[in-house]
Amino acid sequence: MALDLNDPEIEFNDLIYAYQSWVMAVINDEALGGLKLLTIEVVNDALNAMRFLPDAVTSAIKTTLARAYDVDPNQLDALLYPDPKRSSYQPTFRGSLQSSLKHATTSTAPMAQVPHSLEVIQLAKNGHAFQSKDVLQAIVEKEKRRIKDEQMAWRIGGAIIGGLLGIGDGFDVGDVFMSMAFSNLGGLGHQVASREQMEFLEKCKAAWIVSANSPIELASRIGPARSRILAYRGGWQTPLIFNQHQGPRGDYLVPLGLAHQHARGFLQDDSRQAMVNTFEQNDFMILANQLYPAPDSAIRLDSIRKIKKEQAIELDSYADAFTAHAEPVVIEVEGQQSVAYRVPIPVHSDY
């Protein structure tokens, strides 16, 4: 049963059990070669538990289990927190995605295998989008603490956290309504920040969170994300995940990669260092592997419409990999139609 953080009866031991189960499953699967125990549920429970467990506790669990199963502690760390670049979902978006989708043709061939299909489907259905609001809050507050004796910085920082997020008068860092204020971040659009505010964010190495092609600016420019779309074409290494954005300019598909591939906060040395200085290793790794848009490869849709499962199977030789998990749709790009698969955006994510 999944760990329910809203359960009033949840205990500290439940968090320890969730984390311990993940570590044991990784040891079993990766180091001992036993019957596979690691599941999406086990991973998600552990990630939730790590938000509340002190580092001393998680370190003690890892050390104890490494000794018990005769696994080198450094090897265990590498298994638990691998290099993000080793993730099986590593879309490169080389060439023209639009051309690939536009020239897809119907097929009556036998059903074909789709590499990593189940893993990518689960990622589309449950994967967290990059937590822009939490990252912005953490970096700005860290900078405010660093220069807390400079009243001007407090005023500017308060305006950023308050004004940009829909609170005209700003607020103090101790405001009990801070979490409510940050729920308004989705309304922040491009060119909303003043020059003074952007200079402050540049100083914090956090301007990338709200500047051009960031998730926040993208939603303002082409409309909010309405759903996630899965598509696969022969020769692709994995299915690709897209956001379907809908706004005054029409419908767009924006491919989703991982934050460490596309977010400036991970690609530029100074911004990356600000992230490293702000977040613990576990949190940094979690953020690095969250979904992040690649707007340079966005595709303008002529239309998108739902179709029946039977129609998808008739039109797409890869349909069997998706129809049990997602709603088939037909997308039209420059007059050419192809089949894709739609899933809702999970409640924990903005896109």
C-alpha cells in the first residue's frame, strides 16, 4: 500500500520502513541479482519518506544494510543515486520531431515492441514536473538570509516572492501564509518581473526559473498544459512524452525531457552551483530527474481528437503498448494525421 502522507496516523516508523524497503530492493535487484522487488510504488514511497527523514537516519539505514548484505557502501550509494545521465528516458530531440509525426503513416503490420514502454508510460502518468516554485523559494530565501542585514535586499526579495506571485504588498519570510502565496506561482508570466527584480534573481543565479523558455514563461506565452501525450515512431529509443498546451495561439505539443538535460539551472556552472549550495544531495538528484520542457522542439497542432481503441490498433502498429494505459488520440500536423496517446497531468504537477 502506498505511503499516504496525509494520513493522520502515519508514524515515524512508517517513513523508516518506506526508505528501508527501497534500499533493500535496490540491493536485492542490483547487487544480489535476486527476484525483482523494485517498483514505482516503492520508489515513490521512499522519495516521500526522504522529505522528512533526517540525513543521519537515512545514512544509518544505508550503512547498516550495506554491512548486513556485504555490499560496499560506495557501490550502494552509486546504485541508489546514479548519475542522472544513466536514466533510460533520455530523449535527445535530434532532427525534426514535427517531420517524424507529420509523416507517420497508418499500418496494418503485426503489433511491434516498444522499448521501455511501461517505464515511460508510468513516468508520463506519475512523474513530477520540475518544482519551479519550490526551487525559486529556496534559492531566494537563501540569498535573503545571506544578506539579511541589507534592508534593500530584503525589500527586493520580498517583492519577488510576494509581488511576482500575486501578493502586491510582499510579505515577511516568517509569514504563516507563505505556502498559500506560492500556490499562485502558476500565474507568473514572461516579462512580469521588473528590472530590479530580475537583477536580484540574476544575483541569486535564479533568473532562469522565470525567464524565456522556462515552464512559467512557456505557460504564459502559449497557454497552460492540459494533458501529457505519449508518442512513438519506429527507430526512436523510447517513447517520447509531450505536454499538450492550449491557449489563444492554439494547441502545441512541447516535448518533455529531464531537468538536468534542459534546465539552465543544471547546464550553466554558476546556476548549477547555486542549486548545489541550496539543496541536499538527495533533493538535488530528485530535482535533476524531474520532467522539464524543451520548447525549441515544440510542435504546432492543427487539431487533436480522441479515437477509439479499435481505431488506434488499426492505425498504429505500436498501439498495444499504450491502449491499456492511455487514451488514444489522433493529432494533425500540417495536414498529416498520426496516432498518439493521452494521459492526465498528475495532481502533484503543474504540467
